[in-house]
Amino acid sequence: MTLGWQILIGLVLGVIFGIIFYKNNTAITTMQNIGTMFINLIQMIVLPIVVSCLTVGIASMGDIKKLGRVGLKTIIYFELMTTIAIALGMIVANVLHPGTMIDIHSLHGSDISQYMATAKSAQHTGIWGTLLGIIPTNIFRSLANGDMMPVIFFSVFFGLGIAAIGEKGQILIDALNAVAEVMFKVTNWVMHAAPIGVCALIGVALAEMGIGALIPLGYFVAIAYVTMAAFILVIMGIVAKIFGFSIFDLLLVIKDEIVLAFSTASSEAVLPKMIEKMGKFGSSQGIVSFVIPTGYTFNLDGSAIYQSIAALFLAQAYHINLSIGQQITLLVVLMITSKGMAGVPGASFVVLLATISTIGVPVTGLTFIAGIDRIVDMGRTAVNVVGNSLATVVIGKSEKEFDEEKSKKYIASFKKH
């Protein structure tokens, strides 16, 4: 049985356990701890893989001009796709009007105090604080804290430094290649625990929330999911077609990672396997090692769709009519805040907190959708993962660093199964 099927079985069992153990504190604590242990196992291997793969990839590029070109292309591509995602979410919300279908005051509110504290901290930091935070004063502290962007920043310069010293740096490249191989092997071991972790994480989410919490907001959740699916199949499909490959081939290759990301609502859970698979899919190691960790922080297409739909959903629920000008302002604010909150825990919800006040929606409105945030988070995480994998192919092909023959053979190996 493939890992994908095992994870799906774990997901179904998690739903069953969630229903059986609804509001059972002992079972909830047990499932929470098992799920946390699995996520911790993944986090244990993420940074060593990012540091080793990214450093070796940048060293193999060896050219700061090329790195600058790849970096600029990557950021522009991410920004363009995020803007399209926000616009699509707003168009769907304007056409289908999910907020007019419910009485907002009949909904049960949830505690959002943890998000409020994070939002205040992030707003206090501001854009300059975010930029300054990218440069690590102590790389070991950044590694210990799991701060992705400072680690990426250091690894890029470390890789360039290795390339600059030539032959002397080969020993470091060999050592880091060995570290990457070891960590990929450990990743394969950890993945055997994925079905158990998925079962626990889904179980605890439903046991805390209950199926009943989904019913009043079912239309909103359905619209969010349909929009995300349309973004993958239509928008990403068109991008893939432009660059000469099929989005369905890509989805076939990363199907297990999509299921795992969806089940755990964690991009980190699939980051090691994504780096490994996208290298085998055809993109060069340097491109994959740079684009995927950067996209983990900056390429949040699924989150952008959710944020735009949720903002208009709340405006409609409070009978706030937004003009075209106000909606354009909302789009711009979402573009800025989504980048400013990059790497912040619970970023999607924090972005909404920082955004809805600009359109006159009470912050208390977010308490009514906080309960289903985990359910929608599963979908938006899956979209983010697909978006990052697509980006590696797009950037790889644009740089003529994509092996077509290698890609065809790798895709064929999945079609045989």
C-alpha cells in the first residue's frame, strides 16, 4: 500500500475518532500530543535539509549575478501569482455572496486572543522590522528558533563563499551533500509515521470543534475549496501549459505530499520530500533548493484566496457594501500585509486581523470563523504546496535548467503504478 493511501486511511480514522471523542479531554490531549510529536519529527529534519541543499545549490550556481536574476524572477513570479489568487478570491466572493447567506450574530464565537497578540507584535515590528529580521545576527540562534528566512539568507551567502574559494570549498560541498543524503534517508523513516500523525491531527481538530461547527459555515468553506481547486486546475494549469508541461503530471508526482500537507495543515511536513522530488522531476538542485524554501515563506496562494474570500464574507455578513475603490484598496493591503506577516505563526488569520479594519469590519467578526480556520487551513496549505512545486519548474525552465528527459522518465515511473 502506497504512503498516499495509508495517509488517506489515517485521515478517515481521524475523522471517526474526532466524532467519537468529541469534547473528550483525555482523548484530545492524547491525540494532540501524538500529532505534535509527528510535526516535531518533521521540524527536526527541515532546517538541516534546507541548509545543506541550499548551500550546495548556491555553490553550484557560483555566480552572484545568476543568483540575483533567479531571486528576482522568483519574487516577481510569487508576487504575480499571489495577486491573481487574491483577485480570484474577491471575484468569487462578489459573484456568490457567501456572507449574505447567514446571520452573523447567530454564530458561536471562538477565542482569538493568541492571534490578536501575534498581530499586535507583527504590526509593531512593521515592514522594516521584517526586513531587518531576515539578516541573522547569530545563525545558530536562528537555527534553534526555526527562523526560515535568516537561515536561507545565511545559506545563500555561505554557498557563494564556498564557490568563491574554488577547490578548497569542495570538502564542504562533499560534507553537505552527505548531510543532505542522510537527512533524506531520515525523512523516509519519519514518513512511516505520517498516517498515525495525520490520524491524530485530524482527530483532535474535529474532537475540539465538532461537526456541528461546520454546518452554519458550510457554504463559506465549500466556496473556499472550490475556488482553491479552480486556481490549481485553471490558473496553475494555464501557467504550466505556457511553460510546456501538464499540471496533471505535476499533481501525479506530488499527490502523496498534497495529501500529507492537506491532512496536517503544515507545509513543513512536506518540505523535505518536495525538495527531493522536484529535483527528480527535472529542475536543477540550485533552483529547487532556493525556490522551495523561499516559497515556503513568500508563496502563499492558498492563503491569499482564503484571506480575500474571508474579508468579503465578513463585510457581506455585516452588510458593509464595498465600492470598487475600497476593494482595490483591500487587494493592495492584502498584498502588503501577506508579505509583511511572512513566517508569523497563524499568518493567514493574523493577516485578516491586520486587514479587515481597513474596510470597516469589526475585529470580533473573526471570532465567528476562527472555529473553521483549521478546516480551511488544510486546503490552503495544499494549494501552497502545489504552487511551490509549480514555481520550481517555471523558474527552472526559464533559466534553461530543466532536464526534460529526466522529467519524462520520472513521470512515467508514477504512471506505471
